[in-house]
Amino acid sequence: MFGSHQSKRLVAACDSNLSQIRQALVESAEMPSHNHRAWGQFLDYARSTGQIGVYGTATAVKTLALIGEADASDYITCGTKWLLDSFDNHESLASKKKDWGVVYKYCYFLESLAPNDPEVNTDSPIAEHFRTLIDNRLPDDGWGEYYYSTENKDSSHSVVATAMALYVLRRYTPFSKGQQGKQASSWFCDKLVKAAAANRVELALSIIALRDYSQAHNDLAEAFSQLADRLGSNIRKLGRVSDLSEFVHHFTVPSKNSGETRNRYVFLPTNAVVAYSLLITGQYRTARDYIDETVAMYQKSIAAHGAYCNPEQSPRQSTVNQFWVALLLKEYGKLTPAGRLESAYVKLRSRSWLYKIVLVGITAIMFAVVYALIGHFQQNQNLSFISFSLFFVVNWVLSRIWKTDR
């Protein structure tokens, strides 16, 4: 069990952790030309390996914008320029690899455009990129893993691809607050509620994607709440942080010309995605041990390596992972850690049978005290002072109950 003092230390360390990630991103940036910055998928690879691409550059730009330190503004601007120029240049490495046709990569690309703008409207110069993603939606709703053309595309939707698409489209207000967004998010939410097979990270990623839609469209609120409760229940049963912090999502892309298939993959840090989704859905009290342990694990890794390093046999500092870890630390840093009374109350509530016994005991004690006071009132002339004191005590008890049960 993490105590309240430990939670306070974790919250206090978040700013330092974020600064370390920022520094690692700045130091690992490559400079393909004088006005470009780009990153590879892994920060700890030698720069000469030529691994720069959409995956690394887009998430590095978004992470720097998320951390929000002014001295990184040039890296954000030049990184975005590299992405846009690569998109427009059909001879660029990214275009030759058809990275823009892989939905999750295109989503990270969109998230890096105007990364500090919470909303993108139709008159924005980057609006066309969001409209392209909307146009790539499958006829039966949802997004597949890839969309190279109207003829060469995935034939069925994927939870990861659909969640990523809805997540980035939350910023494009004509979609997210309009009928299209309501239809797409309602369909996806309904699919998830009825499906029992979604794993923890798929469910968590979907919750992150759907949160803004559930706030914009009241019809989604109940189904969204069911998804959040399902994830919270899953974590309470799990109890502890899993050792493996990476989620690898494999899929294959057929090549129309050669008939061969290529393996693609998505890396996501499972515990960061899950813990972040629990935080934004207000489940810190019920999943506190899991979230605190997750944050402590990431902070320990950042302290040891200067950035988060996944705990595999051959550990790597994935650029994509830095984004999700930074997102978690940013949100966790906003917490006001629980006091001792609230911590004790939450631990007690987690043991329902003991909570009921204590509740009955407190009720009996309060009844006895009130009964004794009533007998005392009949013999005491200073009734107003005793009444005021009793009111103050009852008011204090009720205020503590309200605070701990919020």
C-alpha cells in the first residue's frame, strides 16, 4: 500500500521527470536540414542509423508541446515543418514507405500539427488532414489498420485504429461536436459495451478517445460510464502493476503488387495508458495503489535512464512511449494527494464487510453520545453553549464524510 506521504513525493517529482524527458528529446533530435528537426522511433539509437520517421517525429513534437517549456519551441516548429514537408514530398522516405497510409501513424501525425491548439476548425490550414482521416472511415463505421487507397485498404475496423482516430479527431470540432462525431463515437461505444474481448489497453485507449465525445453528447454518458467502471473493476481484480510495460499490437499489410504481406506493429506502454485513463475518469481513489505504483515505476526508470526505458530484455527508449508517459505524469502532477483520514477511509471502503462493521459501531457510539447529551441538557442551564458545540462537532464530521466520499 502506498501511503499519502509517498503519493505527495510522486506528485512533487512529476515536473522534474517531465523536464528530463524534454531534455532527452532535445538531445536526440536530428537535423536533416537547417530548418528541420526529426526523431527516430528510439531516442537511444545512434543518430547515424537513419531511423528518423513519422512515428518518432510526431510523438516527439507532441510530447515537447505537452511538457510546455518555452526553450523547446524551435524544435516543435522545425519538427512540424519536417512532417509537413515529408507529407507533400512524394519522394520522401516516409512517402515511399507509405507511412501516411498506416492509420495509427497518420493519427500521430495529426496530433503533432498545431500541437498546442485544443481545437481545429474548418478554416484552419491543417483542417484538410483531419478531413482526410474522416474520409478514410470504413463504410460500416470505424477505421482499419491501413488505408492506402479506396481499393487497397483494411476491410474491417480495429479497436486500436478506431480509438486513435477518434482520439485525434476530438480536436476537429466540426466532427467531434457534430453529427458525424456523435454517430462514430456512439457506434464505437456500443461495440465496446457489447464486446467482452477487449483487453485492458484497448479498453483504456478507447476510454481516452471517447471521453470528450461523452461530454459533448449526453447520449453517450451512460455507456461511457459502463466502460470506465469495467476498466476500474478489471484493475481492482488485477491488484498490482504487471511486469511487462509494453503492449505490442501486430497486424499485417498486404502489398497489392507483390502479393506479399508486411508486418506492422504498434507499441504502447500498457500501464501508462491504463493509469491515465483511470485518472481522467475520476477513479484515482478506487485504483490508487495501481496508479501510484505505475507512476513510481516510470519515475524510477526516468531517474535511471534520463527518459522512460521499457523493461524488456533489450530495453529501448521508445519516442512513442515518452508521449504516453508524459501524458500520465502531467495528469498525475495535478493531483492533491489524500490526507491520512481520506487514505484510511479509502482502505476501509475497499473491505466492505469491515466497513459495515465499523459503520454500525460508529452509529451505536453516536446514538449513545446523543442519548447522554439529551440527559445532560435537562440538568444544564447553559444549553446554548452545548448546542453550539454539538452543532460544530456534527458539522465537522459531516464535512469530513463529504470530502472523503466525493
